Amino acid sequence: MASKTDARKALEIVEEQFPTLQILNEDGEIVNKAAMPALTDEQLQELMRRMVYTRILDQRSISLNRQGRLGFYAPTAGQEASQLASQFALEKEDFILPGYRDVPQLIWHGLPLYQAFLFSRGHFQGNQIPDGVNVLSPQIIIGAQYVQAAGVALGMKKNGKKSVAITYTGDGGTSQGDFYEGMNFAGAFKAPAIFVVQNNRFAISTPVAKQSAAKTLAQKAVAAGIPGIQVDGMDPLAVYAATHEARERAINGEGPSLIETLTYRYGPHTMSGDDPTRYRTAELDNEWEKKDPLVRFRKFLENKGLWSEAKENEVIEQAKEEIKEAIKKADAAPKQKVTDLISIMFEEMPYNLKEQYEIYQAKESK
């Protein structure tokens, strides 16, 4: 029988198996050449362009929300590397199952920007995904998308497709039963899924240390029998490399992976009254601002002669103009009626909804 000392050593070995993958440090210097992904100069520039654009989109979305022109909105500043570098590693045929903060991934995967605004307003047209855009609407129920991703991935496998389903949740989502059930199911059937945990340190106001006693969230993959990796989520190259590797494993029939990205949201949890100063210190905010993914990647690209202030300003102006046009298009959408929602809810309307439909139809016709 193993001694207590041997058992303790075994537990320590499990915990030590999850070092944090980093390629770029805070000064934009490569610290892990062996892990450097094979991206062209053009791809590196495009990834930076998307990150800058998305930061502007976040700023404008917050402003529009405060003006009453958007509804529900979850800020994304600080998480650009985690969100966009993981999406950048995908192919068009891959499927994204997002959480409510993951609208940027949907936009860069093909969802028109005006529809993202309509989703925020609760307009049904915001959820009418165009053909060829492989995404689901953002999931509001915490962790539920993990179970759905397992199902989508298994469907891909059964249909012989060389594609993956990727899904996202936050650190708080790892406390949900759906988190474990989705990974366990996908692991058992070797479904081509990528499970991303964006550990932004706080599930609304609850620090990650109170969510779990585990030293990492990546090690929760062990229970599902799948690989897990912890990544510097403020480092776009590390996030890309981890996602690319997970995708290769998945399409080669090796099953799903779990990626924990260590990241941070600079703003509130959502614009619905959350005040981060009640549970976060200024010192902690300052510490993470020094790790800003845009600053880090900008330094890296400037050192390679691939980025400049002029190029960044071009992206900023383009973003502002396209956002302006998208919100105008969203404003021009037909006014949403209750009968619209009822009529599109089911393929065949059940009797109780038919009764409600007739009531509202009569009201709307007056």
C-alpha cells in the first residue's frame, strides 16, 4: 500500500503538470521560441487589426449602452487576446458556441455587426444567423454551452467533418454541472471540441479562489480524461498556439481539449449596474493593465517593423465609421412586435401560444 508521502507526491505531480504557456512577455519580447506559431507577417498584422478594432467596438458599445441605444452589454476590454486569438486559429467551417461576453468572436467569424447590436437590444433579427456563419447565439445560462458544444462536436464527428466546435465560459462557469457534463461526454466519445475557460479572475464579484480550491482550472480536464493547458490569456501568440494545437488534435480524431486563459476584464461584469470597485482594488487593476494584450502585441509588431501609430489610427477610424453605419442599420430594423416573437418560436405553434397570438394580433391591429 502506498504511504501518505507517496500519495502526497502524486497529488503534487498532478498540480505541477499545468505551467502557464507564454510566448510574449509584458514587454513584447519572445520568451518561448519553441512555441512560436507559424504566422505570416500579414496574419500577425491582421490579428492586431482585429484586436484594435474590437477595443474601439467595446468603447463605443459602452457609450451606446449609456445612451440607451443598446440593451444588455458585457464589456470585453482586456480579453481581446483570449477571444480573438482563439477565434483566429479556427477555420470558417468550425462552429462557435459563445457565452454572453463572446460577441467579438461571432463578429469575426462572420456575424454582421448590426445584428450583434440587434442581439443586444433583444431584437429577434439579432438571432437570425446568416447561412454559412457557423455560430450559435450567445448563451445567457452559465455553462450551458458546454453541453451543447459536446453535441455539436459529436454531430461533426458522425458526419465525417474535419471541423471543430469551440465554446467559451468564464471561471465561474467551471462551478456549473454543465461544465463537467459537457467535457465528460465529449471526452468519452472523442468529439472534436475545444473548451475554453476565460479566467478573468472574477465571476461577477466572486474571486476565482472562492470558486475552486484547484490551483488551476485547466487541471479540471483530468477528471474528464482530456488534455488541459493553462495559457497567458493576455498573450495573443500563446492563445493562438494553444488553440491551433487543440484544433489539430480534434480534427485528427484525438478528442477534445480544455484551455484555461488567464485574462482580465478591465470594465464591469456587465453594464447592468455592476460596480467592480466594490470587489477589485485599484492595485489589482493597475497590475493587469500592465499586461494589456494590445500594448504587448503592439510592442512586438513595432519591433518587427509591422505596426505603426499611423496604421493603428487607420484601424481606429475604420472601426468608428463601420460602427456608426452598423448602428444606423440596426435603428432601421422593423419595430419588434409580440406576434413576431410568438410566430417564430416554434415550427408548429402550440395551442396555448395560438391563443396568445390571437390576443396580441387583435391589439396590434387597433
